Amino acid sequence: MSMTYLTTEELSERIKYNARTIRNDLKDSVLLEGRHYIRPFGQRKILFIWENIEEDMHKFSESSPFGSSICSEWAATTSSIQGLFN
């Protein structure tokens, strides 16, 4: 399987996060070495694996409490409550 390797700056452009945020906040907390990025030839350079990042972003987005099913339930509840006051 062919992988797309991105630098921090290239990943920054794709996910709309500042490169510094990726390096300081996301790397090693959400983006994990071996799954989301590699250090080719054991060097300092980091290359991010786009397919794994994209897959996990979608997976965690769907299971988020802010996902569409919870939002629609909240909207229905809000609508019902508003009906009590009209």
C-alpha cells in the first residue's frame, strides 16, 4: 500500500492547524510515532503518514460527543422544550 508522507508544514496546510501546534501539542499526544508519523532512518526529521491521520480524524470525529446523532437529538429536545413555552 502506498503511503503519503508529509512534512509538518504540509500537514499543517491539510488539517488547518499551525505547524507549531502540531509539533508542540498534537505530536505524541494524539499523533503517535509509528502510527501517525515516522522518523526515516532514525534521524530527527519527522514525516507524517497522511492516510492514518485522515482515517483516525474521521473515526474519532464520528465517535465524538459533538457528532451529528447527538446534535440532532439535542436539537429535537430543544425544540420540544421551546414548545412548552410557546
